[in-house]
Amino acid sequence: MASTHPDFDSKVQKALEGTKFQVSKLEKITGGSVNWIYKVELTIEIESLKILSAVSSFSNQPSDTHNFVVRTPKFYHFDQDSSTQVLEFLSDGIHLKDYAIKNYGPPTPESFQPQCHELGKALGSWLRDFVAWSAQQVKHRELVAQNEFGQAVRHMLNYGWLHERTKEYPGILNDVEDILTQVEQLAASEKENTDELQIIHGDFWTGNVDFGEMIAEMYALWLYKSIDAGLWMMEGFIEGYGHISEEIAFRTAIHVGTHLVCVTTDFPAWGRENYERVVAVGKDIIVHAWKKDREWFQEGDLACLFRSEN
């Protein structure tokens, strides 16, 4: 696909001039909602490959029979003046959601349950390690804390849009508008306490409280597409992440609910005919999490979230 933003193209090319990553061909690709993303061909391919082969990445090693390895794309180069990053291009990459829809049903055969559980577990374990590692990176935390725009975007998507969804689905959400307002205010106050914020990872939409975002995406596979694998991966993901307190379990559930209500209903591919039903599910999750109704959760699909805090 030819790029239609020559100004950005030229800035990227200029930023990489004179480096091992000098560009011979630049192609804009889709993905992301904040940064421009390009696939590039390098001027000196062979020399670059020699350098890249020596670069390591943050990853975990397989510890189960299905040999899942979770790691980030390798980071190769950063030009600070133009904020240009060079990352590994995974040519055969696919979103977890797309992979599940393509390979796991519905209905997902029971024989896939162990595989799906272990896949979720590997992802949860990686995330736990990432959260523990990033919490120790004081300078990184201080730098990320300066990104007020990024924080505002994340807050808007999961919490600011609650008010808009109330107007779109008044028959479902009007009777709990006061709770939704309090939830939005809670999230806003948390955002102001930068000492308690965690670094999140763009490839996962995750990190500490945003642990709930991956849970919501896996749960959405079940709610929208009746894919059992979504529930199995979700259970494994929570198990792999490990121990959390009851307070975090309820806070995570609130985030799951707001993601279902605000974010999944902004993607037509899920199926607009399902929006009202999923909004109702998200509403129930938010309300019962806000009221700390543990018994309600223990009887539903998110019971595994509360087993993890024992």
C-alpha cells in the first residue's frame, strides 16, 4: 500500500540516514491508533542482519508441553530527535483475537482446552514478569509518567466514554448512571496519583489495572462469537498472572466491564447485533464489582478472577 503522508515519510527516512537502518523503501502499514507504523527495506540488508542477530529481547521460555514462547518484538534503534523507533518486523504475525476466531471454533472442541489454557497461562506469566520488571525501572516510570496525552487517551476510551454509552443505551445504563459516574471519577483520581501508576505494554493493552483489558478481550470472544477458547485462555491467563488481592480482583472486574461497554462496542467487526447484550453483561460486571459482590462473581464466568486471590 502506497503511503499517503509524504511529510511523515520523509521525516522517517531522514531520521535513519547515516545509520545501519538507512531506508531504501518505505511502506505505511495499518495498525495502532497513535503512531505511524511503517515496514521498511534497508539499504544495507546483509550488514543490518548481522547486527540484528545479536540483539536479545525480553521474553520467557516455554515451560509447558505446548512450547509457547512469549516475547516482545526486538528493539533495534531509536532516534530521539524524531521519536523514530526501529523494531523487529514479524511478517507472519496475527492478533490473538484473529487467531482464535480462525482456529478455535465455535464451538471449540474440548480437545483444544489444554492448549488454550496453556496459551493464556504463558501470556499471563509474561505479563506478571513485565509488571514486576517495569516497576523497578524508576527512570522509565518517571519518563512515561510525563505522557499525559497517552494517559488521557486511555482514560477516555475506558471511562470517559461511559457517559456516551449511557446516551446510546439508556434502557440498559440509565438506572446505574450514578455508579458509572463514580467509576469514572475513581479512574480519574487514580490517574492523578502517578506514584501508583504502572507502565503498560502496547502489544498487550495491559499492565497492572489494565490486566483487565486482556481478560475482557478474551471474554469478548465468548460473548460475541461463542468461542469457548476465549474462556479457557482467560482462565489460563489469570492463573499465569498469579496471586492478586481481592481489592485488585474487584478493580480488575470494573475494568473488564468498562472495556466491554466502551471499547468492544466501538468495533463493528464484533457484530452490532450483539452490542446491547454485551453492554448489559458489562453493566452487571461493573455494578457487582463496585458493590464488591464476591458471591455474584463466584457463580459466573469470572469466578477464576477471584480464585487467583486466594
